[in-house]
Amino acid sequence: MRKFDSLLKGYLLGYLKETRKSLLGVTQEKMSALLRITVHSYSDLERGEYCFSATTLLLFLGLLPDEMIVEIVRGFSKEVIKFEEKEVA
């Protein structure tokens, strides 16, 4: 499963900043508080320096509308399939 870590990091990065700004309309400070992490850790997440921990990911998903959660999960599953197909080719 670790082979998908960088894929997950890049995939979620596409949602993170947009969600914070457009959907929630909050600052990095407020978002870090919602995710129960430091502002520095949140900033690192948004820059793609680190990936979500399981706890932070669940807290993030909990902030989203149900249909967006499904979109994210199914979209990532599709990305994994594409990744695996490239590995085989």
C-alpha cells in the first residue's frame, strides 16, 4: 500500500486548498484547528510536503458533503487502477 502514498498525496492536494478556500471559506489557521493539527503541519499538507495521517484524513472528509466524499473515494480508486495499468504495461 505504501506505493500509493505519493499518488494519494497528489490526489488529495487537488482537493485540500480548493475545499478550504471555496467550500469552507476559512484561513489556514482555522482549517488547521478543524483538522486538529498545527498551522505549520497544515501548511505542509497544502504544499504537498506531507500526506494526511489517517486521523487527519477522516477529519477532513468529515467536513465535506456526502457526495463530495464519495467523489473523492471513487476518484482515488480510479487513479489506483490507472496507476496499476501503467505498471503492468
